[in-house]
Amino acid sequence: MRGQDVAHGSHLDGAALRALTASRGQPAFVPAEFAAPADKPRDRIWDLAETLHCSIVGTCLTKAEARALLGKLGVPDARTMSEHRLHGQVVHLAGRRDAGAKLLQKMLDRRHEREIRRFDKARTVDEVRLLWREYLERGEIPGAYWAAITHPATDWGLVQDIFGEVHMLSHLVGQSNRADIRRLRQLEEDLAERDERIAAQEARILALMEQRDEIGAENRSLAARAAIPAAATAPDMHAREAVRSLELRLTRERAHAEALEEKLAILTQASARLGADLESEVGRRRAAESELAAIESLLGSEGADVDAGTRQDAGRLAKATFLYVGGRPRQVAHLRRFVERRGGRLLSHDGGIEDSMGLLAGLVSRSDLVLFPVECVSHEATGLLKRHCEAGGTPFRPVRSASLASFVQAVMQAPPAA
């Protein structure tokens, strides 16, 4: 009977067929061509376009999981092969409908099970798009990317949009990381050079101290010899000349010792300055590493606990008002989007270029935390800003640079909003 209903009603759409069979007290049976997109099974990775495999493997799978996958498949050098070759091997597996691709599919489904269950509640392409935008704004990319791309309601237009956003995000992260890596390498070279100079200075100081001790011992010996009473020596001309010669030599040696003491003091001061410079360089390097760690944690590129990171971001930024003084106008717009997506608010002042300095007092009074990039703000604005903050009891924090990485690291260290 149900087969005949379906045969006679083949000209109806899927909704009409489901209503017809349900009205007769039978489970709704709809042919595959009439099924709603969300009723179809999720796509398998080998069903997707080959152009998507590279981004899926690179974004949704960690390197450790990729090595474990190849190890299970018996690849002999899975633990030692280069990261580029490792990535290529897994991408090649994705397009083949065999045991390797099925194992990859299970691994991705298991790793991103939480996001898949969330996306399964979406029934239309618009609902999938809204969920994807929500995860993208929070920076929770890997699981949402896999769940959205394979969702049965996702059409080719949405696939292109999602792929494009992930592709451009990888460019932005790459640019920021390359700049910080170049700076870190330069810092390492500078630190190595300073270590060599300090070691040479210390060796020179030790040598001078030894020379000073030798001269001091010799001076004491000369003084002892010169102190011998004249009556105890033969009262002849040669003896008196010898004593005068010793006295002159003692005077010269004392002058030389004083010169060495002065030079030693100068070298000691230079060594102290080099040590202070070294500590400053180490501090800047640690700050750059901390900023990189904040950006990587934000993007969750290595499979960190995304929910925990989001709760921490929300706790620190939600309902908080920040004031950013100085910086570059285009970069300030990116910083504002970052704060607003996490429920916070960002006020800005250009440090007196176009904005009036008289506005700073009112902006400071409305803020929970004031930040300013030390490399991109005037001394006048900095001094005035500190006075307003101290007068109103508003905390302020200098930021190492005007980059997004420095800003993210600074606000993540701020105490959570009350």
C-alpha cells in the first residue's frame, strides 16, 4: 500500500509525500530525490571536492593524529617523515575510498563529535551558515569547519564561502607569525653577540685584576727596599743613586696601578651596562613569545580545549570597557572587532593627532583598563594619560607594539571583568 502511494504520488514534493504517509498512521517514507537536505547522511571526505582535502587535513587534524593514522596503516616512517610529506600523505588518502580514507573519516568524526552534534540541529543552509559565523567569530575553527563542510544541508555556495574564510585566516596568521619569527631570530643573534662581548669583557677584567695584584706585590717589595735606612748601606754615591732609582720606579708603578684601577672601573661599568641590555633583550623576547602563544591559543590551531579558552576570553572581556590610546587607525578597527566579538567594548583616542587631548579625562573615567602601544604614541599623550589614570584609580598597561598579537596578550593578562 505504501509503495503504491509513493508510486502514484511521485509527482508530489517531499513535504506532501511525508504528510500523505503520516496521515495514514505509517512512518513517513520519502524517496531520496525528495528528501530534505538535512535528512540526508553527512558527506564523507572522499565525496568532497579534492580541492578541499588539503585545507581539511591542515585545519581539522593535528600532526600527532596524522602520524598516528599513518602508523595504524603500516607506513614505516610515519614517526620520522617531514611535516610537509606527512601532510601530503594524508591528503592523498582523503581522496581514496579505501580503508585509509575510512579511518581518516572516523578519526575526524571522533575528534569533532561535539561540533558535529551541534551542527546536526541545523536543518537549512541558512542555519548552517549562522552556526559557522558563530564559531568563526569565537575563533573555534577546526571542529566547525569539518562539521559545516560535511553537513547535508551545506550547498556549494556555502562551501566556497567557508573555504575562502579559512584560507584568508591562514594568510593573516602566517603574516603575523612570520614577522614575530623574524624578530625572534634577530633577538637570538643579538643575544649571542652580547654574550660573546660580555665573556670577553669578563676575561679582560680578570686579566687586569691579576696584573693589578702583581704590580701591587712588586710595589710593596720596592717600598720595602726603599725603606732601608741609609745608614745601613754603604755611604757611597752608587748606593744613593740606586735608592733614587728605586723611588722613581716606585712612583711610576704606583701611577700605572692607579691607571689600571681607573680602567678596571670603566670596564666594570661597561659590563654592567651590557648585562642590563641583555636583560632588556631577554624581556622583549619573552614578550614576543608570550604574544605568539596568545594568538595560537586563540585560534586553537593545535587542538586545545576550545570551550575552556572561550570561557576564559568571555570572562576577561565580557562587559569590560577598554581604552586604546595611539596606534594605527586601520589596526584599531581590527582590535575593536576582536573585543566586541567577545562581548567587550573598545574606546580609542589617536594620542592627539586629530583627537583633542581634552577628551582623554572623560575616556579614562569610562574605562576598566587603559592600553597604549609604546612604539606608536607621543610622550605628551603618555604623560597626560598616566596622570588621568592615577587620579581616577584606573589601571593602565603599556603594550609592546601596535600589533594584534601584542594587544591580545595584554588583554588576556587583564583581570576578568567584574
